[in-house]
Amino acid sequence: MRILFVGDVMGSRGRQMLTAYLPKLKSRYRPQVTIVNGENAAGGRGITGKIYKEFLQAGADVITMGNHVWDNRDIFEFIDSAKKLVRPANFPSPTTPGLGQVYVQVNQLKLAVINLQGNALMGQTLDNPFHKADQLLAQITQETKLIFIDFHAETTAEKEAFAWYLDGRVSAVIGTHTHVQTNDARVLPQGTAYLTDAGMTGAYDAVLGVQSEKSIERFLTQLPTRYVIKDNGRGVLGGCVVDLDDLNGHARKIMPVVINADHPFSFDD
């Protein structure tokens, strides 16, 4: 099975990049499943029902989320009916709407897609993602060996530790949240594909998708300057492609994907 994953879609520029390049990426890589992180899709904060449908129409099979999942109140109007939207599974299960995992059926194969949020430096403490993963896998492994986790977390240490903890038990642990693609894509010794951060999809000439002057102002003044999403100019798309062994669920290969002015898309690459 081949999976295409696209990192945090940031604002309208990110949505433009996704709709422009996702069909091209699918044509080039021929994934069986396409997963998109959409937690920043609505102006950098959350997602709307309209955007959720637009992502599905553009070619996404599953949309994962993160710490901004509840920022746009529109989500409460549709999350329980959005069967292809996955919010962090380690929110309190009795009181939290939506799904923390979904299954995607591909012919005779079934892929489990899980979203989990880290706790280190995230501004909120959810259920321990390591323990939550154990709980989820106890049931999921009865259904399938093909398991993909979007781990939405701040620190490299927590992401790496999480991947090593699950090495051989899940197919892939792909990090999101920090918006800069890391240069450490690898398959761990027991067969789990890992990437600390897949990168973002949005404005290229910006600071993590935010207007650079606003970000600079905050660092200069040390005041709580309001961030403004950059919605024009050159774009970037970050993500990865993961190839899995259909029989044992282990990763065979992980390939980073990046499209920007310095790495333009080409079918000849």
C-alpha cells in the first residue's frame, strides 16, 4: 500500500496549493490512500465544513487535525457526521465529539488512521499519547496491521520517543505541528516509517505561514502581537509518501515531498 500524506494546510494559500498540486501528486505517485492535515486550514485556526468537503473533493481520503481542532466553532456543527475527519484521539473520550481513528478500505486491505497530540510544550495536557496508543492498538491490531499515525506535537524528543516506542507495532509515525519539514525521514529497525515533521502547506515567504513582519514584531517587542496568516505570494507544499508491506504492515520506504520555488514540481524528477 502506498500512502500520500500532506502536512498542515495553512490558510487560503495552503488550500490553493493543495487543490493545485494534490491531483498532480496523486497522478505522479499513485497512492492508494491520501491523508491531509487540515487543522490550520481555516485562517490558520481549525477547519470548516465547507473546507472539509473541498479537501475530499480535491482527493483527500482522510483529514487529520491537531491542537487547533476546536478553534473554529463551525466544527461542532459537522464533526459527528464527518466520518473522514480525525481529531486527536487522546482528548477525553466520554466528552469529546468526533473520531480519533478511522479505517480506510482499499480493496481487501484496511488502513487504520490515528491522530494523536503530544503533551510537551503544547499548552494543554491531554491523555498520555503513549498510553492512548497502547489502548487503541489493542483493538486496531485485531482489524489490521496497516496503521498510520499523525502525531501532532511540538518537540522532536517527544516525537522520536513516540516513534521508537511504537517501532514495529505501527506502519508509520509522521509528525506535524512545527511547519518545517525535517531531514530525517527513515524506516526504524522494526519497520516503522518516521519523519519528525512533514512540513506545512501554505505561504513560502512567511514565518511558519504567518506574515514575517508580524512574527518579527513579536520577537522585537516581546508583546503579544496578533499573528496574521499570509495568504498570497509564493507557496509551499510539504508531505511524504510511505510504501507499506501489505502482509506485515511494515514500511518499506518513506520519501519526503516538498514543492516550493526552490524545489518546483516536475513529473521528470
